[in-house]
Amino acid sequence: MVPKKPLSAYLFYTTKNVNLLKEKEGCTHPEAMKKCGELWNKLTPEERKEYEDAHDKDVVRYQGQISELDKNGFFVMADGTKSSEHQSKLKKRSKKDAAAGEKAAKKQKKEDKQ
């Protein structure tokens, strides 16, 4: 398991505001996300500072977890548990997916020869 990458300032902004917009304006999630993007572009640097500070803090968290992982082979997660105590959430490819991948690779190889 590897640490989650840091969120951007924009993602901190949308996480905080998208549900508020949905409730306030009674719009769908995609409409609220579009509105969030428009509002984000209109923010002044002072208004963005809160979210950029949250991003900077998240970058420090990520770098700390990466250094722990390199040094110890595990890192301490936000809930205080070790990463090595958790199962990886990677999905295994099914046989059908693997066969489709092989078929596509063969087809591409055949096209490259021609």
C-alpha cells in the first residue's frame, strides 16, 4: 500500500463547496462542479490561500509518509494504523479482461507488421 497523493487546492475547494452549492441552488452534481470551477477561477489569491495552505499541509503529510515508507517499509495512516495492516485495494484482472488485453495486443502487433 502506498500513501494517497496530496489533493490540489482546487480539490479542497470543491470538496468543501460542491454540496453547499447543490443544496443552495438545487442543482445536479455536474452542474455544481461546473459552478465550482467558475467560482474558483474568480477567487482572489487571498481567498485561495486557505485551500493552498491545505494543499501545502497535505504535501507535507504525503512526503512524510513516503519517507516513512522508504525507511520502515510501512507508514502510519491518518487513523494511526500501519499501512502494512491493510489489504491493498488493487483489483485483480479477471480472465476475461486478461484475454481481451492479449487479443488487443496481438491485433496491434499484427497491424504494426503491415
